[in-house]
Amino acid sequence: MASSQPFPSGPPRPRPGFSPNPNPNPNPSAAADAIQNLQIGRPPPPSAVPGVAAAPPFTSPASRPGPPPAATSLSRPGHPPFASRPPPSSAPITSNGPPAFGLGAPRFPPPPPASQQMPPVSGPATIRAASPSAAPPQAQVARSFPGSPPSAHPPSSQPFMGPPPSSQPFMSPQLSSQPLMGPLSSRPFGGPPSSQPFGGPPSSRPFGGPPSSQPFGGPSSQPFGGLPASQPFSGLPASQPFSGLPASQPFSGPPASQPFSGPPASQPYTAPPMPFPGPPTSSSPFGTPSWQSQAQQGVPSMVSMQAPPRMFGMPPHTPGQTMASVPPVMGHSPLAGHQVSTPSKIDPNQIPRPVPSTSVVLFETRQGNQANIPPPATSDFIVKDNGNCSPRLMRCTMNQIPCTGDLLSTSSMPLALMVQPFALPHPSEEPIQVVDFGESGPLRCSRCKGYVNPFMRFVDQGRHFTCNLCGFTNETPRDYYCNLGPDGRRRDADERPELCRGTVEFVATKEYMVRDPMPAVFFFIIDVTMNAIQTGATAAACTAVSQALAELPEGPRTMVGVATFDSSIHFYNLKRASQQPLMLIVPDIQDVYTPLHTDLIVQLTECRQNLEQLLDSIPNMFENNRVTESAFGAAIKAGFLAMKPTGGKLLVFQSVLPSVGIGSLSSREAEGRTNISSGDKEAHKLLQPADKTLKTMAIEFAEYQVCVDIFLTTQTFVDIASISVVPRTTGGQVYYYYPFSAVSDTAKLYNDLRWNISRPQGFEAVMRVRCSQGLQVQEYSGNFCKRIPTDIDLPAIDCDKTIMVTFKHDDKFQEGSECGFQCALLYTTVYGQRRIRIINLSLPCTSMLSNLFRSADLDTQFACFLKQAANGVPTSPLSQVRDQITNLCINILHSYRKYCATVSSSGQLILPEALKLLPLYTLALVKSIGLRNDGRLDDRSYWISHVASLSISLAIPLVYPRMISIHDLASKEEDGSLLSATIPLSSEHINEDGIYLLENGEDGLIYVANMVNSDILQQLFGVSSADGIPTQLVLQQFDNDLSKKLNDVVNEIRRQRCSYLRLRLCRKGDPSGMFFFPYMVEDKAPGGLSYVEFLVHVHRQIQTKMA
Amino acid sequence: MAEDLAGGVAGAAASVDPDGPDGVRMTWNAWPRSKVEASKCVIPVAASIAPIRASPSLLVLPYAPLRCKPPCAAVLNPFARVDFAAKIWICPLCFSRNHFPPHYAAISETNVPGELYPQCTTVEYAPPPIDAAAAAIPPPVFLFVLDTCLIEEELGFVKSAMRRAIGLLPDHALVGLVTFGTQVYLYELGFSDLSKIYVFRGTKEISKEQILDQLGLSAAGLRPGTAGASGYPKARLQANGLLPSGSVNRFLLPASDCEYALNALLDELQTDQWPVEAGNRALRCTGVALSVAAGLLGACIPGTGARIIALVGGPCTEGPGMIVSKDLSEPVRSHKDLDKDAASHFHKAVKFYDNLAKQLVNQGHVLDLFASALDQVGVAEMKVVVERTGGLVVLAESFGHSVFKDSFKRIFEDGEQSLGLSFNGTLEINCSKDIKIQGVIGPCTSLEKKGALCADTIIGQGNTTSWRMCGLDRSTCLTAFFDISPSERSSQPGSTNPQLYIQFLTNYQNPEGQMRLRVTTVTRRWVDGSANTEELVEGFDQETAAVVLARYISLKMEMEEEFDATRWLDRSLIRLCSRFGDYRKDDPASFTLHPNFSIFPQFMFNLRRSQFVQVFNNSPDETAYFRMLLNRESVTNSVVMIQPSLLSYSFNSPPAPALLDVASISADRILLLDTYFSVVIFHGMTIAQWRNMGYQNQPEHQAFAQLLQAPQDDAQMIIRDRFPVPRLVICDQHGSQARFLLAKLNPSATYNSAHEVAPGSDIIFTDDVSLQVFYEHLQRLAVQS
């Protein structure tokens, strides 16, 4: 139906030249039928592509600090993940580029193997994977659906192989139309077979780089051309489609042609190789198939095909080409018709869902003096820094910067950077280089104080350089002078990391120090109230600290101290050579002080034995403690006073609501309940700090470089909303163990602590982000203290912390220029060196809205939404926050629909390829703990505080967790891809005889349905019936394959997330089972729509706006 | 009664116990009947009482006393008139008739209870405890408060003194430990796992409630402000908290249980580790430390005798009670500063200690102060606490000095030398009508129990008939001042009793922990009219009068601004001499004094020159110290403080008292001067030379050796009995230490004295007048009309 139209329309866009507008018109007509199509690119799950090749990366596992493996698990090493290679599929995609035909060449990106899902095609499902760009295909598709879906293309399998096919498409530009089809073809992938095919060959090759090309070459061409298109659609619909296709073509536009032409298609590929890896991965994870990451090598290549969206490299070419963006569209015409019925018409299996990838992509940050579009944050990739920083360290919500503020606001998308300055590198990546400029310190722009970077332009034979941030022309210092080469670059550019790397570290000179770099100070404060003692929290904390001592940095600069508290504060003098430590009690909790001038914090080497002995005896010492009151505020203040001269990390273990002394709190939860009748209007106030005391304290802490981390091992309400202010202001974080169980949480506590102190981190840091004129920093958001408008103070910063920086325009950019961003972080290493880490990112500016959509970075944008939502929760009623988030999603899609989509049918919901998962994530966000109505106050507060510093790669799973089945682990391939077979978060996918593991980076829920084979239970849990599994689950490894695999899986997840999952058992039919279902975000829930319903809702809203 | 009088009159005789069995000495043993007469007597009517003086003849009665009906409540005594037939006794003080209770049914003229024996004017009741709880003898509590802002050496002395003390403590005594410097450390001795210390900051005044609360000892177990907020029911908290009385045992342990722990703590005790900046004094928070100690004891069961034994080595420079800032450029206040009101911290500190005193008195606990420093430590400010609680005070230069070491040891010693430290005393005074009580000077606190017997004018602790003595010992001595205010009716001659009666009731917990009531009833004669000067003169006790006057004038000097003590003394003496001297008007040569007055002018001469009046030679701390001792010592000892005794030893004669005059110095004599605070052995030049040549070691010069030894032995005797232990100074004529002697001698020969100085004698470099000149002036002025 309507869908057909879409296609046509689609193409237009692509045409570069055209402005987006056209679309609108067409659509209207369609409206009636409105179908909602979702185009989603499903990322083909690369399924288990065993990435063999990948191996190398893995090897290095060591490099990572290692997430805290379970105590038991040794897993650390396992970087299995890496192993998986990107499916070859990716490769194919890249090739597309060329098609630049006017048509939006829909790229198909190769849909990677969307494999699994496809076939389903439920008849009705109209959804299509629009993706592929081309609308056209869709049209067909649509039809196809009904029809034969899958069947048709059995061949599909081949196609896959064929990523190659794709290449062909390009080849023949003209075909464009066909190509589209082609893309569609991808669907074929969808075809059942697809998965395998992909897996196989491709994967390995991709890496190989070159090889990949071959594959493509051959087959590829064919595939595309032909079959795919038509068939594909039909078949597989959704899944594949999304993947890719679509978008890419547009790009291809101009350049494309050449490339294409260049027979070379193959070549391109080759080049791509690297990219490939990239793409694939990326695609898979997210759904967006395309990733293109591919960076195409060649310049021309850019055109990537990719799935539309991502453009990678798309050159800024002429507008004409650009178009590609058309995304996928799915039109459900039918729906349109009967809106009501809508839901039924959408095939739940066809709608966009994230598809994990297991392959590793090689990503070059720049190529041909162009910024490449980074792979999704959640995918596995290896970065080669050649000018821009690794996207792990800093990435932008859009990979092209709108020239004007108007353009940005039209898009409704946010413009923000996510900066994670200590993000863990992939083990295969080059370490960040340290540059020592000697006494003069690093070279800086004399006007804006920006640091020298690869984008500073040396002119006048090198005698001057122009700052890329403020445009000022500086004189080159004599000892830094160097001639320029013929290409206008300094001849020594490649030898100087600061001139060729996006990220470098400068050795700081005295000028950057107000005092000598501080030692690494770790002060532990442990709750010993009756409650903590009796729940075992004290013992767990003591054990954790004691064991973690071994992880502290070695050397004389590492200092430690310990205190305990109940209604008073107990310090320990650790230095005494004789006898046991001395306990010093500070009973005045209204006005605390330190009990000694020295000896509370001593060198680890001097006191290790005393300390271990002390930690050992603390639980016994307080065994009969009857004090129930907790002077938490006073305790941290006292700890702070002890650390005031040096600064450092204050690690607090706390179990009950702080009830006495400074910063004491009341049980607001109870109040909240009793006042519930007064309406929900004020409910959010309970998520705000109770008063300013802790905030004031925290600011003082920050001033003296004290960072507070709080481990809440509790079984009651502790008012995280108030408490979390301290860690949030001081660069720390909250850990939450609720309800605390000594049986199951001790290991996590230890691992969290261990990771906390051993992860890469820096102290007494100051960070500032600079950007080119035209933009200015609007706001920083994250865990820090801000005392002056331009800088943020971070008493501590570590590899898990992310800071969001939003920007606003204060001027226009020239089309074709680049906007530079530079994050400068001055900090002290744990070994006491003062360093300045400089992270540079330079992105092209565009005045085309379609470019913005094509270059949109879903993960980053979503992380941004998530943080904004979290910020909003304490200040607005929940329903309002949910509406805002939903509206944000609608506005973006509306903008796209209105200005970029060419589809004429209004009956289709058209999703930009890059953002096709936005509705799903938005829905999940609305249903997340933080935004649900039924959450406990503390859970919600914790969620808010957790989100504040969350990295992009953890933001997504937090909202849209990963679920895999574990009862059938044994039957899954042993290729390290155990994690890839994710299950949509819908209860329809839960079988009565299954056991599932759902993880969001924090918690791992093991759901045991009620008809599980007892043999499996026996193997996994050592019991024969579900009832026999202890509620306080401790995962053990039994001597059988299944159990080992489960352990491997869990350890792998832990490694990936740098977090020791808190495993929790959810039994069907048991109250514990109720924890599980709220995570089934695609289900219809009392307070929320199902995924399909939500899509309908979104579509309807857009239609309303369009009208 | 007669014996009493005799005792009073014959007080000067060394062989007789001047205080008698009652331990009561009065300035006037015959009392003028009217107010006017009394004021003409110049010397106030006052009694010096030693409430629990040890007496071998003391009768202890194992039953409860019989008391007169309220409001009198006097205890049955030998002066009561008993009607054996009617089984009635008439109270001599109020003349009420009281029936004997049934258990006195057996009373008869031949069968009288002990309290009615005529010689038993002082008896002690030791009634059996009422119940088992009362029978349980609360152990004494010793809470040590140690200053750690000391140099290592001094801390070492403190430690060794402490170790010795710990060894001497009775096993059942409860012991606690507080140390302080910049902060206060309270040791939880009952915590066995490791050394546990509560730390209080030194800068902040902290109330008893806060302390108890912070130590988890408060009865409620609740912290203010949190009860409601935390939402926990009160009951639950209480259930969880330990009983306050039980938990104080965390800090106070029987000596036998914590001896090891204490010794271990002492071994590890370090000097205060907080840094002291150059040019500054160490931060020392004595005030907070004492607050904490007092607060902790507040958790003890009321009635438990407890002492805070504070060892202080320097001035309080931080927090409440601070006497000087930490900046060394600011000197510690002097008398001059106090006079000019230029001591910025003084009044605040005194106020703080005053409150602390109130708290301790309420709790019935004692503060003992051992101050050892070359500088002042704030005794002047702390005086109020020590004195009100009846604490001991010792001022020394160093913790290594014998004045400290031996005194400190004495506290814990048992046996004959024991100080007989008792607790929880209350003194009640009952007297015949027409007599009002103005107040008491001495180590006690008014309980503000006002009654008809209270005078309008107040001296010292007044406005009451009952005083609290948290700590008292065998030598504790109080001075009660009386006012005579006859009512209309009593002035009618004939209808009145010629005798007046005063009864002192002292309730206290003796060193063994038992509660005792000592009852002393004394009677004196009224002297009617102005004609009977003779009788008054006969009843004058010049020693007591000198001491009372010294105490009185010390009080006035402290209380009254711009008080000119010397003039006041001179005028009083002149008035007294005019009133009681024998002379012809305007003829100085005719002036004579009755023997009962004969040495009084000399006492006054020496008092004028003493540290009590001439304060500018001393620091405020020293002055306070001297006055505290003056106020609490017996008359005999106090006289020595005013007018030192001097013994002379020579080959020619047995040891004999010598004139307190520079003329007593002779090259071949050894002098032994006892000023109470110090004992000086002064070798004449020749003696010193002989000694230096070692004659005493030669067998043929045994006599010389004996001569050298004799004053040493006598000095040791004095030292042994005295608390605080006096400073022993051994010096030679013309040596630098000789100043300790010279300062006390009558400067009859000065550098400008007219007459020849005897060979071997000495002169004093002073412009002070000599006793002789003083006398001359006195005579001249006394006879002036």
C-alpha cells in the first residue's frame, strides 16, 4: 500500500539537492492509511559470528584493569567478547556507498544478518524494515510481507554472504532503484539462513581486512542487484531492512558514483575492511545496521552506503548526494486506516530492536581529513586515533554540527558531548601518549588558552599557528618551530603526538600546581550500628576492605585510614608500633573534629598488618553493639577533617538512615506515604535532598579534594536522595545493595570496592571543555563540584564517570568548516604525577538537516535524554517527565518526518535509520525505575544518582537490559557469542520451561519459569526444583558444562560492564518473580503502553502535528 | 565545758591539743551579748571548726541520733536537761521538750546513753544501714585527669607518680583516666579488645548532658532533637541502651581489674602530638578536660564519693577556662592585671569554673588539683572549684619535685599518715537564738538552706545553715562567722541563759565508705554589758583571732575592689589595742597588753608582711594556693603560715625556739624555719664551713654530726605530717637560697640600720619597717584619744 509510495518519495531525499521538504507533501496523502511502519533497522544479529580473528585483541585482556570479576570467577581475562568479530556482513555495507544515485540509494547495509527474526513475518506485519533506505524497497516490501516473506529468498543466505552484493549495487548506480531493492534484499538475510552465512565467512574476513573485499566482490554484486531487493523485502522484513539499508545510499551520492564506478568496488571494500569490522559491530548492536563505520577509506568512499543514517563519512559532499538519509520507513498503511486496530497490524517481530554484535570493529577516528562516524558506543571496537579522540573518551550527540542554532532547534535533537576522560581503552588500542614540554609547559593559544592540537593550523611557514577554537593567530615559539611540508602540515606533525593524535597527555609544570601533587589517600568509614552488625554488613565491609588493600596502588604515596561509626565516630590510630591499634571516639556529632593530628592516615606499608588485624576484629568488637542511631553525616565530616590536609578518597559503608548528628535525616519515605493523599504533586520533592547541610558539606569536601563514595548495604530506607548529594558533588558515586544480604552481596561489595580503588583514576582534577567559536558550553552535568562557571572540579575522576556537556550556539558556522571541541583535564595520577589530558574532537559543520539526522548518534543522544530525564525527576512530577521524554522522541521524529522523509504516505511512521531505536528506548525509559510510579523512593533516587555519571555504553542497557536464555546455553555455539542471542524484552518470549538471565549492568535477574527441566536446575543450581533454589542466590560453578557456561556468561557480562552483577533470583509464581516483569518493557503494563502501542501512539502524535 | 574553755585559753601550749576533742576554737570564748559590744570587740566572733578531726577519745554510737523537733532538729547532747522520770529531754538550743522514744525507755540517772556523757560533747553516730542497698558501700572513685602538654621528662614523672598511685589504690576503688592536651581523651578501660578512647575537642564548652549523651550514659538514651525525627519509639531505645549506672563502668573500673590496662596505657602515653607553632604555647584545654571528667562522674550514682585528680602542667590556653591565649607574647595575668581588670580571660574562666563547681557540688564530687609548672596554670581561676568541693591542692614547680611526688603519694596512703579522705560531707550548724550565722570560709559550699539562724550580712558561704563538703579530711577546717543579734525578749536580764550553745552536725562518708554523723555541741558564756571587759579579755584566743582575721582579710581582698588590706589591718589593730590595751591616754609609754593579747600585734605585723596581704610578690596562682590552704588548715598550721616558727640549734643549748628576727642568725647556729609551705634549714657560716670540710664524718666530731642531723630530723617530722608536703630548702648563710629564710625574718637589722650588727649575724636588704618600729607606732596610735 502506501508503503509503495514511500519508496519513491524516499529517493527524493537522497537526492542531494533536494531539500528535505518534498516529503511532507507526499505523506499527507498517505496519512489515511497510516500505517505505522517502523522501520527499524534491526540489526541483524550478527549472531554468533565467532570472531576468530579477533583473537588478538583479546589476548591483551590484561590491560584492562579488569572489572571486578567475581571473586570466584577468574574471568577477567576473558575478553571473549572481542573475540567475536564483526560479521562480515558489515563489509558489504560499506560498499554501498557508491550508489550515489540520486536515489537514495538505500543502502542496505547489509543488514547484517538480521538473521533470526526475519521470517516471521507475520503476515500483517507491515513493519518493515524500512531501513534500507530506500523507501522503494519498502514499498515492495510491504507487499512482500504479506506475501511470501521469507520464503522467497532462500537465497538470502547467499546474499549475505554477499555482502558483496552490495558492492554491486553500487556498481551499477543506475540500478539504483534496484539497488534499493537490493537493500531490501538484505532482508533476504533475514531469511533464515542468513545468520549462518554471515557468521561464517564474513566475520573472519572482515578483520582480515582485505579478504573481505573479495567476498564482497564476488557474490556481492549479484546479490544486491537482484534478488535481494525484491525478495528480501518480502521476506525478512523488518529485521534486515533496518539494518541497513536505507540510509547509506544517499550518501553515496556524488562521490559514490565514482567509487562505484570504480570497479573497484571491491577496493572500496577492502578499504573498508577496517571499517567493516566496524560497521558490523555497530550495526548489530544497535540495530542500526549500518554502521558504517566504515570508514571508508578512500575519501570517496564515503559514500558509504550505509545504512543511511550513519553517515559516516559521508562527505559533505554536495547536497545532492546527501540524501540518502531516507530511512526506513515502515508504513503500515493498514493501520492507518483503522487506527484502533493498529496494533494488530504491526508484527511485533518486525519492529526495531537492538541487536547485539559480537564482532570487533576497527575504527579510525579520521580519514582523509574527515571525521568518521564512530560505531555505536555499546559495540565492540578498536580505535585508531588519528586526529580525533576515541569515541570512548568523548562523543557527540551528532557527528555533524549544525551551522546554526535554528537548524539545531528544528531538529529537536540535543547537542551535547559525553566526556568520559578515563574510559577504558580496548586492549588493542595504543596507549595515550605522554608529552613533556619541559619547563615551559604545553603550548597553548595565548587568547583562549586552548592546548595545541592537531587542528591548530600552522601558517606562514610554520611561524604562526591559528587556533582552531578561537581563531587567534599565535606566534610559534622558537623552540617549537618547524617547517611546513607541501601539504601544509608541519613536517614533524606525525612525530608529535599532540599534532596527530586526538588524545594526548601533557606533563604539567609547576604552573599547574597549587601544591605538590597529593598522595593517594584512601579512608574507609564503616557503619557499626546494630543493624549493620546484625545484617552482616559490617563484616562484609571489613572483609572487602581488608581484601581490597592488596589492590591499592603500591608505594609510599599510598595512605590509608579507617574509621567506624554508629552514634559516634571511632577513629583508629594505626601507627602504634606496639600492641593493637588505638580506638579514638569522637562523640560530638554535632560539631565533629579529628582526634589526632597525625597517625589517623598512615602509609599503607607501615600499617598493613595493624590494619588487617583491626578490620578482622571490628565485627567482633561491635558484636554486641546496641546503638541503632547512625551519625553518617558527622562520620563523613570527621573523615573529611582527617583528610583535609591531603584530600583523597573517602569510602563509606553505610547501612541505616542517618538519624543523628549533623546532616541527620528523617524517614521521609514514611512521611511520603502518609501524605499520599495530598496528591502526587509534591511527591517528587522527596527525591530532592532533605536540606542543604550535606550539600554544603560536600562543597567543602570538594574544595579540599576529598571524593566520597558511598556503599549502601541496607535493608531499609536510607534517603539516597539526600545522601547522594555528597558523592555527586565530590566526583564519587553511590553503590546500593538493597535489600542487603550478607550471603549474596558480600562478593559484589568486595568486587565493587576493588574496582573502585583499582580502576584507572585521577585525583584533584579540574576539567574544562572548550569549543570553536560559534558554540559555547551551556552546562556541565555529572558528578563534580562547580565553583566557577567555566571549570568543573573533580576531587576524583575515574574510568566509569561520564560528564555531559551541552552546547548552544552563539554564532553561525560556515558550511564546510569544522567545529572543534577540546576537553582539558588537569589531574594527579595515583602515583603522584600531575598531568593534563587533552581530548580533541573536530566535527564538520552542516546546514543540512538531513545530515544531522544521518549523523545522529543514537546512543549518545539517548544517554543525554536519560540524564536529562533523571535531572528532571526530582523537580517535576513524574508524569510530566515522562511526557517530556515522549515528546522529545516525537518531536525528533516529527522533525525528521516533516523535513527529511520523502515518503508521501502519511500512513507510515518513518524513522531515521540512525534513530530507529529511539522509540523503543524512549518507551523503556518511561518504564524505567526512575520514571515509574511504583518505585521505592530510594530505588528511584539511586537510579537518578546512578544515571548522573553513567557512561553511554552502560546507559543503554540500564534502560533496555539484555536478556538471554540460559537453560539452553549448552546448545549454543561455543564460539564466545553466548551473549549475542538476546531476547526481546517481552514476556511473549519467555517460555515456561526456560531460565533467563536479564542484566542491565547493575543487576542480574535470573528468572526461573515454573516448568523448567529439573535436570537443568540440578546442573545450574544444584537443586532439583525451582523451589529449592535459595532466594539469596549465590552463583556456584558445578562440574558440568551448563554451569560452566553460565558462569562464563556471567563473568563475561561482569567484564563488559565493569560491574559485578548483583544476581537475584526471580521465580515464577513467587513474589520474587514480580521483580522481573517490570523489565519486560515491550509488554503492556498497567502504567504503560506496549511497544507496538507506543509506536502507534508516536505515529499518531506525529500525524497530528503534521496536520 | 570548763575543759573547753581551758583548752581555748591554753591554746598556745604546745603540749596540749589546742583544739580539744571538739576541734572547735573561737576568737572569743566569752561572747558579748549585744551587737554593739560585739562590734567594739573588733575581732569578729568566729569559730574555727575541724569537723572530722581525728580524736582518740571519740565515742562512736551505733545507732541513730535523737533529734529535737523541727525546726530546731538539734541532736540530743550532754547539755540537754533530762527529766529521767518523765522521760523527757529539753533541747538546750531551743528549749523544746522532747519525749524519749520507746527504745530509750531504760534511761535513768545511772543508765545514760553515750551522747549524754558530759565529756562527750563530740560523738559520732554510725547508725546501721536502713536496708541492704544502703549497706552496700559504694567504692571510692578516682578519676585521673592528666595533662599531656608536657615535656617528655615531666610526662615521665607523671607516669611514675601514676604508677605508684595505681599500686596504692584499694582494689575495690573505681579508677578512670582522662588525658588532655589540645583535645580531651577519655579512656574506656572496660573495653578489652583494644584501647578505646573518647575524644572531645578542646575548644568547645560542653554541658554535662551533652557529655553523658555522647558517652551513651544519658538516662534517657535519647539524643535531643532526634527522638521525634528518627521515628523510633522511645521505649525501644531505652530497651536497647544499657542502664546508665551500669555503663559508667565502662570508664570506671575497679583498680584490681584495670591495673594492667592502666599501666599499659601509661606506657604508651605520649606527650600531646598536636603541633605547637613557634612563638605559641601548647594548646591545653584544661577546662574541657575537667568538664568531661565532671560529666562522666555525673553518671555515677549520686552519693558515690568521687575525686577528680587533675595533674596540670601549664596554663589552659584553649576553650572554656582558658587563662591566657596561646600567643607567647601575651603574658599570664598578674596581680597587677587583675587589679586593673586587665586580665581579659579571668572573669570568663572564673565563671566557667564556678559553674563547674556547682555541678560537682551537686554531684557530690571533688576536684583535686596538682599543678606543677614553672609558669602559672590557672589555680587562681580554678580555686573556686577546688575550694567549693573541698578538694586538695598542691602547687609545685615540677612533677619531679618532692612537693608533688610525696604529696600525691599521700593521697593514696593508708594508715597513720592517711589523710582520712572522706566524701559527701554536710555540715549543719545549730545555735542558740540571738546568734546568727553569717557564713563560712573554707572548703565548702553553701546549700542555700535559709533559716531563722541566717544573718543578714554574709561572709563567705552564707545564707544557709547547712554546707556541703564534697571532700573533707581529718585536717579540714572551716571558719564560721557569727553575728549577735539579741531579740527584745532575750535582752531582758534574768530571763536568759548565761550560756550559749552551738551544735555542729557533720554527716559524711568516712574513708571506709560508711556514713557517719558527727555531733559536736559547744557552749560558751555570754558576757553582759560593756563593763565586763575583763571577761572578754579572758576569753580571747589570739591565735585563732589572727587566723580568722587573716582568712577574713583574704576574703575581703578577693571580694572587694580597691580594698586596702594593710590599712584595714592597722586600723583594726589600733582599735583593738585602744579597746583592750592598758594605757594612759596619749602616753605611748604606758601602753601594755594583757597576755591574751600580747602576741597579737606581732601576728598582725607578720600578717601584714605575709603572702596573704603582700600579694604582689607572688603570682595570682600562688596567692590563691596560699589562701586555699590558709582557709582549710587548722588554726595551729595557719598560724605558722602567718608567722613562721623558727628553731635554733647550737652546741651551746638544746634546740629552742628563736625570735623570728634577723638577729637570730648566727654563724655557729643552725636555724630551722617552718613557714608551712616550706621548711628551711639554714646553716650558719661556720657550721657550713665545718660541714663542707667534712667534720661530721669524723668520729671525734659526733656531736657536730648530731647537730647537723637534728634539724634534718625535725624537718622530716614536720614534712611527714603535713599535706601538702612542704618544700624543703637547705641553705647556708650568704647562699642564694638563704633568701627563703631572710624574707621571713623581722628586719631588725637592715643595710641602713643604725646599730651595730653582731658578728656572724646578718642584715636584710629592705626598707620594710621592723617589728620594733611597728610597735612604737602602734603604741602611739593606740593611746591617741
